[in-house]
Amino acid sequence: MGLDVVLYRLVRAGPGRRVAYVVAEVVPDPDDELLGLLKRVRGGGRTPMLDRIDPLGELVFGSEDAPQLLAELRCLAEVAGSPSEVEQVRRLALLAQRCLRQRDVEIRFEGD
């Protein structure tokens, strides 16, 4: 399984053309560490956005969601028990900070 977190950048192809997105950065979850962290915080009331993540689906957060996402990622950091889990949360926070600064990006949590 796994839950990849992907930062997409909006590409404007010109007038009258469809909006497209390109991958700007990926934080993979090959060992399901993110999924484990999400299970530990789910349902506690502190992570309503992260609680909506479906490990088999996709959930999109835009720049307007970045402040709340950063706050909820701090909750994940609190339950991280290994250096690799801490690093996973740190990398996700960097994506969220980038999303906060750049209005033409979005973060997608993409399950298998």
C-alpha cells in the first residue's frame, strides 16, 4: 500500500486552454509510516483535515488549507516514535509551507 503526498504546480497553458498540473515534488510512503501516524491520531478531534484522508483515494488541499494542515502535522509530529517518522512529518511540513507561500500549488494525498 502506501500514501504518497504530491505537490502539484498549476500550469496555465494560455487563453482558452485547459488548466493543467505538473508534479513539483513527491513525498512517498513506501513503508506505510504516514498511514501508521494517521491511524494514531485519527478520531481524536485534533486532525479533522487529516482524518478525511482515504488510503485508497485522493484528497486535495490548496494553499488556503495550508495553515490548518501545518497545525495538524504538528499533531503527527507529537506521535512520531522513530527518526524516520519524524523525517516523514518534517518533509510533509516543508510541502505545506511551500503551498502556503506559493498560491499556484496544491497538495494531494494519493492512496493506492
